[in-house]
Amino acid sequence: MLKLKFIICTLFFFWTTASPLWAQVPPGVEAQAKARLEKVGGNEDEVRQKLLDRGIDVDNINPNNPQEVLRLQQALQEIEAEIKAETKADLDKAKKEAVTDVKEELETATKKEVTQGVKEVASSTSKEISKAVKDGATVEEAVAEGIIDAQEEDLPPAAIYGQHIFRNKEISVYRNANDIVAPDSYILGAGDKLAISLWGYSELDAVFEIKKEGYIKPEGMSRINLKGISLGKAKNLLRSRFSNYYRFGKDQFEVTVTYPRTITVHIVGEVMNSGSFTMPAINTAFNALAAAGGPTDIGSVRNIKLIRPGGQNRTMDVYEYLLNPTINKDYFLQDNDIIHVGVAKRLVAVQGAIRRPFKYELKNNEQLKDLIKYSGGLQPDAYQSNFKVKRFIDDEEKIIDVDYRTLQKTGRDFTLMGGDKVVIGVIPTPYKNYVEIIGSVDIPGKYELEKGMKVQGLVEKGVLAEYAKTDLAYLLRTNTDGTISYSRLNLDDALKNGNDNLILKPKDKLVVFSQQKYLDKYEVSVTGAVRSPSKYQYDPSEKLTVEDLIILGGGLRKDATDFAYIYRKDPENTKEKEYIRIDIKNAIENPDSPDNVVLRPNDELQILSKLTYVDEFSVRVGGAVRNPGEYQYHPSLTLKDVLTLSGGLKLTASKNRIDVFRVVLSKNETVKSIVATVEVDDNLEMLSQSDFKLEPFDQIIVRSVPEFELQRFVTIEGEVKYPGAYALLDDNEKLVSLIKRAGGLTGEAFSEGATLYREEGGTGFVVLRLEEALKNKKDRHNFILKKGDVITIPKQKDLVAIVGATRARDLYPDNIVRSGKINVAYKPGKRAKWYVDEYAAGVGEKGKSKLITVEYPNGEIKRTKNFILFKIYPKV
């Protein structure tokens, strides 16, 4: 039956991938494989018979023999092809259902995950496995890599500390021979390939494979047994043996494992993905566990068994590995080793002021101190005098207080039980052994309250600032009820150890004031035509004058006036402002003069600029110039200058019509506007009124040449002899004139369908009756053409389209009326209703004959009209 399971699973593999590869498929998928066989039309007996027909006996197949498996694979592929040829449609459906069924079952599988192997194989495509083989991996490694890839899904968060190194993939799985260099602790075995290189007096580069008997046989040398010894010892042994046949120095000999053997490891118990795994022997037991996803949520991390058939069993401890990762090298695997992960038995959780709160697995001899060590130690603010241990006793949860500080002092420990939860609190209250000094000190802050410490000691620690007020300070003290009391102190007395040198208590705060706090601060400022306008602190000695303030401001600018103003505000009434006019020149040249005013608090000295009293005039140019704009006026500015600055005249400019508009300003009289017209040559020189000069506020307008414009084009398309673009010959050229210039209409022209599209003003299509315009040039449809007009004259049409609510579906097949429109032959002289009755079986149930309309090719629409009791339908 085991053979049959392998055959069925392998067949299912080849249905989902075409790669000629094999790998172990875990048990438990026989029922699913049988179901797949039944869906594609096969069964066990049929497959057995087809294999026997090809000389293959299922019961005598060796699953560990690649040649027999590859032969079986070829036979199974042939059987698959036969079944596909018989029931291809059912096979395709079965393949899709198989993958869906496997995924659904995997999602709801129990911890045993009996169908994991099917998922692993199905998830590895033949392309990926083939690529791995091409890159140098063996068949076994390539298939194993596909299985491990399938298992490396997002795993749930770790439930027990130590599981995270497997679920977070902190430990890698070496899937290919070249992933890692074998360390000296690597245990050699049959199938390992060793590269031996030596140089110096002798040279050798050779690769030797350890035989299944455990030896290598270099040419001309006796056998060297290497199986079961470490690579480090093997190097020393090989150096010794080869030195008997070759000459080389101490550092001229090298041995490396070029291709580690492939082994199969069986991982069982509480692991995320149990089963058999094929991988390079360079992997250790920890790497193999990582391939299986590590322990489950209840799997042990402290008691993992490494079972070696015929050898000594060992116990692996993940915590030991985390504390000393080098022990990983002590757990190299042999072929058919078994790793068993049991259920974690003694779990204890810790939380609170601990560096790594988590659930930990403890051994029987480990207690509270070990738990603290594994969790990274206590936080600095941990309250060690009272740990809370929550424990279930006699169907009740109880709390046990543990004085950890006492345990540390006495060297004792606290015995923990499985299921305990240790809660470590933080120190409940902040520190109180301090006093504080703030205010006018160089080093404000909190200081340790020393025994017997007084105000003087605190002041010496804080260091009084230069302007500290020493005759007054306040000591703020926190009372037992949380209120604050204030004590007024004389620091001079306290520093002399007088009565005010009080003994301090916890949380006392000394407030030191600055002398500046009790002084009124004023400023004076200088603004305007000085080099550095700024504000300055007021001199209470009243020695600062206007001259001093000008000097502080960098001196007068060249545009400064000879006079200035002082704006003065009374500090006691800032809403009032006094204006003091002074002679700056006199204040500077005669410091003792009354103009050199002594400044008072908040005085502002404003030096006015001469430019303040200068009007700015401009002239403006517009019209047919390239850059119309405004230019500052100056008596030196001429008309030629203005025209030049504006970019010169445009091509359309009229040089003999330049209008200059001017306002005449007279004192106490109404402003008048006059105009002068001048003429310039190509160099913008005046040809008339050569003595003409510009004045402030002149407005210069350059006129354009009358009726100047470039060609205006229209387009005529369709059935004329010479279609294309045409320039309009005059402003009033009409449609018929254009058609005549285009050679007239062709013999196929359909003038009734002509259209006119007008771009000007976004007009769009214009209803056109070209036949009437051609008959009578004075007809209103002989439009005056505009720039951008597009006239389109179509070819004659002999079809009429009928759309809407008719009974056409009763007459014609669906392929004719599917679009909702039928095209019928045109018959001259007939009206719309005749076409509906003749070709569309009349008006439909939802249609109304009074709503029949005709849309003509030129865009015009005509509707049915009522005449007494009759309806007049539009002509077609």
C-alpha cells in the first residue's frame, strides 16, 4: 500500500507540473489522489494494469532509487497522455478542482497537516525546479527547495519565547550546495566531495568523493577513511597522508567541501510542517527545524530530541542556542536522523517592567531568577520589593506577593509552577529627595537634598546671576495637604548664615529675582533717511541727544532733508503724541543748539527723505507696438526713445498716424485734454513737428494700417472638382462664388446633403440648402463666408435609414435589425409614412405616427404636421 501511495501521489504531481523530478510526498493524501484519478477516468486497478503492461510492478519499486523513479515517471507520463486523450475536457476540470480542493483542505487541516505534501508539490512549478537543477542543484535538492518554499508561508506570531527564530526566518535553510562553506565542525559522510589543492614543490588539484564505505582513494595512495570525522580532523589527517607523497609547505595545502552530500531528515511532533525533508548535509538540526517552520504554539523549545538510528540521542535547547549561537555547529545531521518536538510542559509568563515580556518555557530546575535572566532583566524603574505572581490553585486564581529584592540579598529563589504569570510593577511614586532653585541664577534646576542642607547651600549650587536681587527672595514649600506656603527671605542675610538661612525640606523651591525685573525699560528709535534705522535702549541719565541717535544710526543718507520730526509719547499716556520739528543740520553743526534735543523715553526720530517730495511722472505707449507699457518720464525722454523701448512698431503700424494725447494742467483751472498726430520714418525719427517734446502723462497710441489683415482661408471638401483650402478674395465673398472657383460640383454631388461648419465664435454647424443657393445667388442660403469655414458636399445616396419604434422585427431577421436601424432603397416623391409602412410594417406599439420626423443629410429636421383631421408627413 505504501508503494501505491507513492505512485498515486507522484501521478498527481505530474498532473500539476511537467518536470521530470521527484520528492518524498508525506502520507495521508491517498484518498485525494484516488479522487483525482476517478475524475480523469482512471482508477487504481487501471493504473496498475497500465504499468504492468509496460513491465513495471508497483510493489517492487524502490522509492529511493532515482533511476527506477525516473523510469516510473516516464511510464506515468505516457499513462497520463492516454487518459488525457480519452477524456481531455473532464481532465481539465478535474485538475482545477483538485488544486481548489487541496487548498481548501489545507486551510482547515489540523496540526498534523496530513495533506501538506500535496500542497508543497503543487506550489512548486516545473519551471522553478528545472531552473534550480540548471543552476547546479541536484534533483533531490531542487524538489526539497520547492517543498520548503511551499511551507514558508506567513507563520503566526510566536506563542513561546524562542519560537520567533523559526517563524521570523532568523535561521536560514541552506538549500543548495554553494550556499555556505562547510566549517571545520562539519561531519563528513558518504557522498561528500572534497577538493584537495596543494602547491609549492609539488602541485595537485583534485576532487574526491567519499565512497559509501567511508573512504577516498587518491591515485598511488592507500585508502583514507573519512566517514564520521569532522572536517577539521580530516584536514589534519589528509595533510599528514599527502605529505608522504608530495612536497609542500605548511600553508600550501587546502581542503574544502565542494559538494556536501544530500540527506533526508524526518521531523515529527509539534512542528508547523511535519514530514521528511531532503537537504544538503551542511544544514544543522536548527536549520532543519527552520525548514519545518519550527515548533507549534504548544511545541517545546527546551526539550527537542535529535534521534539517530543506531547512535546516541541528543537534546536541543533553543535558549541555550540563543545564549551561545556557536553550539549550532554541534548539531550536524546524518541521513535518516529524526527530530522530535514534544509538548512544552512548564510555561510561565512575565509582564510589566521587564525588558522582554513574553511566555517562557522553564526546565524543572529553573525558577524565578532564571525567568528574569531569559527575559533580558528588569527595567530600571522595576519595583523589586513586590512582584505579583498569579497562580491557579485548587480551581482558583490567586495572587502571591514576592519580595525579589530580599531574594537577591539572601541568595534564595522563588519556585514557579506551570501556568504562573509574573507581573512586575513600576516604582509607584516619583523621587522626593530634591530641592529646586529658579530665577536669576546661572545653574537653575533640581538638586539632591542633603542632610541638614540650608538656603545658603542651595544658592551656592545654583550660583547667583550678575543682576540677582539679594535683598529679596521667596521660598515655596509644599505642605502635607498639597498646598503651597510662601516665605519671604533676605538672601544677603541667608548667605551670612543669618536667621533667613532656613533648613530645607523635600521639594522646597527657592525663587531668586533679577534687579531688572523691577526697572522700567524704554527705547528710542531712529527711522527714515539714515543708513541703519534701529531701536536703542533708553539712557535714564538723559544724556542721549538727537546727534547721538543719528550717529548710532550710521549717519544721514544723501537724500536726507535738513529737517526732521521727533514723535514723543508720554509713558503715562501713550494715546497722545507730540510732534517736534527740528533742524537736523543745526543740531549736528551746533550740538548746544535747541535743535539737538535731549531724548526722552520712547522718542522716535524720523529723518525725512527728499524723494518723498518728488512726484513721479510717466508716459504710456499702446497700439501697434510690440511691447505696450508705461515708462517713467524725464525731460530727456523723446518719442523715438519711447517707441524704441516698446520694441518698435509692428508690421501693421501706420507710421503717419501716431496720436499723442496730453492733459493740460493749469493752476486752479479745469484740466483739459488735447491730441497731436505725428509721423515718423523707418528709423522712428520725427517727420513732422520736429520740435515736439513729451510731457508727463502723455498717452501715445500707434494706429494700424486701415483694413490690414492676412489671407483668410476656408475649406471646401467632397464633391467639387478642386477641393481644398481657398483664400477669401474679399470680405463679402459668398458660398456660390467659392464653389465656382472650386470648379463647380461633380456629377456625383449631393447638394441637398451639403453642410457648413463655422469655427468663428464657436458657431458650429449651420443649416444649409445649397441647391437653393445655386439656383438663386440672392438666396439667403448663399452665405457670406468667414475665416475657418468648412463646406462639405457629399456624394449622392440612394438609401434611406429607418430607426425607432416600428414593426421591422416582424419582417426581418435579427442580424438585420440588431442595430435598431434598417436601410432601404430611396424612391423619389414618397413621404416618411410610406417608408415606415412599406419597409418597416408600420408604426410599433410604443410608437406614434404624429411623432414621425425626417433628418436630412444637411442636418435639417422636419416633423409631421396636423392639417384639420389629417397628418402631413415630411417628404423624403
